Amino acid sequence: MPKKILSIFVDESGDFGDPCDHSPFYIFTLVFHNQSECITASVTAFNERLAYDGYENHAIHTGPLIRREKDYQHMKVEERQLLFKRIYYFARKLPVKYQAFLFKKADYQEPFALAACMAKALADFVCCNQDFFNLFDTFIIYYDNGQHELNQILITVFSAIFGDVSFRNALQIDYRLSQVADLLCTLELLRKKLELNILTKSEEQFFTRKELKKTYLAGVDKLRFDDCS
């Protein structure tokens, strides 16, 4: 009988530095995909759609897309909004689940205190959803190793809980699900900023508040793990 494999794609936003106006939060997001549920056709169709739009082999980075940075600095807002919609509707149709972990950095006096809280939150989440994780024999964690602290938390927690686990250095350009993790991380950060009424000027220009809440956030809610206590 073939092993049941769960892929876990990771993305983060923020850093372990002191809290400041442009970085008050730290958030990381996990996207879970049961490898027995094939997504090849969906990925192929998405790639073909992007190629038709003129973005062949392009990895969508939603933060810079919204802020008009890097690859997107010469694009009109309508072009950037179209790319965002492409990755959003692609993600909505996938057989994936996700969980986001958001922390207010001002609540932690030292980076190690933040790291300890992150590790506990991750471990608590896995234990709370043990019935789901018990369905799988093997776990593969995909992360680009962008932040050493988060990488160590992932290794420590998942290695302690899962018997058969491996870690892959996953660049966003190589995995569409890594780009989905990036999208969901961005949306969860926007959820918090909308709640606190601290959206930036570029975010206000990119979305209407109604669209952000009623379309994008309500849509990805259907992919989130149910609250567990």
C-alpha cells in the first residue's frame, strides 16, 4: 500500500527585529496538500493562462505586486490587479488547507521569546488537529530557508512530532504552492491591518475595503482549518 504523503509549504512576512511602523507583526503561513489529490491539470492551466498574459515562468510575489516594487514597478494598477486575481482564483480551486500564525512583535521583549511562542503555537496547532495529521505516513516541508529562526522552529517542532519528515529548500519560482503560501500570508496580514484600520496607501489603492473583505478574505476562509480548542 503506497504511503500517504502530506506536503507543507511555508511562507513568512516580517522579521525578528524590533517592532516598527513598517513591521509591527510577524506572520507565517502553512499550506497543506495531500499528494494523492493531483493538481497537475490545475497548475498546467494556470501556467498557460500566465503565458498567454505574457508572464511565462513568472513567480508571483504578492507583496511587491501590491506595493509596485521590483518586477512590478512599471506596471499599471490594473495589470497588477489582474495578476493578483490570477493567483487568487488559482488558489481558491485547489484541494489545499492552510493555517496562519500571526504575532504582534511588541508583545515580546526578546526575539527568543517570540520564537518560543511561535514554536508553541505550531505544536499546539498540530496536536489540536492530530486526527488530520494521523491520516498521513510521510511529511515533506517546503521552505526557502529565508529566515534561520523560522527554519529552526519548523525543524524542531515537526521533527519532534512527525516520525517520517523531510525538508526541501523550495524556491517560489519552482513551486506554485509556494506562491500560494505567499498569497495567503499576504492576505492574512491584510486581514489584521484591515481590522486595525492601518492599511497603507498602496494597499488602499490596490483594493477597496469591501473587495478585500467580502471577496478575497471571505474566499480564502473556505480553505482555512476550522478553529480548534
